[in-house]
Amino acid sequence: MKNVAVIGAGTMGNGIAHTFAQSGFKVNLIDISEASLKRGMDTISKNLDRMVVKEKITEAQKEETLGNISTFTNITDGVKDTSLVVEAATENVDLKLNIFKQLDEACPKDTILATNTSSISITQIAAVTSRPEQVIGMHFMNPVPIMKLVEIIRGYNTSDDVTNTIMELSKTLGKVPVEVNDYPGFVANRILMPMINESIETLYNGVAGVTEIDTVMKLGMAHPMGPLQLADFIGLDVCLSILNVMYDGFKNPKYAPCPLLVNMVQAGKLGVKSGEGFYDYSESRKAETVAKQFA
């Protein structure tokens, strides 16, 4: 398995493409937007430059990695000779189902179809294809080139052979794969998102301020990043989407998103990517200044 396609050139997609390409795979990075592809490739190049400066790779290895990536705006052209496709589009059920229908028609019959979804049912995605036994979850963590964990999620029909293949493949990328079963939120977000949501509730209820909540979790629980800062980093819209998936899947009120989170997303305060969330990122991408609303 040396030819891989990645669907989506955003934060997760370009990180996944970078990781495969640096491990010697030929990667077709696919996005409907030429501008997104350019931004994605620029991001990969900048991240590789940082690795060169830190002497983790050589300039020659950087150029080899970039040379392993080709870009496409057409799914059919980008997947026709691939052994594995990893979908990393926006966390939207309808969008993902539409993509997998296209992949099922365009990919060779033996191609494994993986999704980087962080919460949506693998079984549901697989059901729109004619090869549900070859559909699997590969949930990478952000930033992909650095974070070691990959959640490997089996759908109801995912075969043992496909699961074992993806587990071993993840190890060749220098990752640590962990196999989990297909329930809303899997393991990572089933635990993480209620914590983030409860942190937002704590702020919403006036128990403590933004920096106070984050400081308690960083110094008291040894978290490298406070939950509100982490929510900004992930994207508040993504957090809301994942909580909604879990709430719909379990029908349990403990997964219901905090009204403050809902309002912030509706107001376009999405965190780092919009310039403001719980912190203000107009001067720096670091969480140094609390947003005016919470100051």
C-alpha cells in the first residue's frame, strides 16, 4: 500500500497528507477548492521548514516529502489508483455520506475507505457504500504530524483483515493505533467533549473566569492546555457539532451543548480560526488575552 488519497486540504487533511508523504507514501490531496489546496500545501511546507530548523529532517527530506504529494480538485481523478482513501472533510453527516457514495463508485474495488470523523457513526457512513466491510475510522489527532494517537474505529461490518491492515499501517506512520468500537464520540471525544462542555457551563454559571478555569485544569490536573483554550483550538463549531452527534446518538441530556457554546457559534466566535472565542487572537494565536466578553 503505497498510493493514498486524502479528501480535504484543511487542518486535518493537510496534516494527514503530510504524515503519509513524510513516511514515503505517494499522496493525492483532493479538495474542490484550488485555494484550499494551495493553503494546505503552504501549511505543509511551513511545517516541514520548522522541522528542518529543529534538525528533525533535512532539506532533502523536506523536498522529498513535498514531491510525494500531488493535488487534485476532482475526486475521480484523485482516487483511481489508490489503495487507501482517508476522508478528512468537514464534520457534517450529509457531506460525508455524499463523499463516500462518490468514493464507492470511483475507487477500485479493493480500496479501503477510511474516515477521519471524530464522532459520526462509521456504520452509518459504510451503509451508503457497496463495501461496508472495507470502511473504517482513522481518527487522527491535531496536529497530525506531532500527535501519536490514532483511534481506529470498526464499523458494524468492518472486516478483521481491514482492521488489522489499518492498525499495522498506522504503526508504519510512527503512530500508536488504538482500536475502539463504533459508538457516538468513540473514546476520545466521548470523554473530552463533556469535559469541555462542563468547563463552558462553569463559565456560563459564573463559577470562575476563563483563565481561572484553564489554570485549575492545567496546574491541578496536569493538562498541557486548559479546556477553554483547547475548545478554541479545536473550533467551537466543531465542538458543538460533536456534542450534537453524541446528544442525538445517546439521547442523554449530559451531552446537550451549553447555551453559551451555541450562542458563540451562532455569533461566529469560533476560536482561533475566527480570531476570537474564549480568548482574543487578534494579536497572537496564543491564548494570552481573554476575549472582551469574558474579561
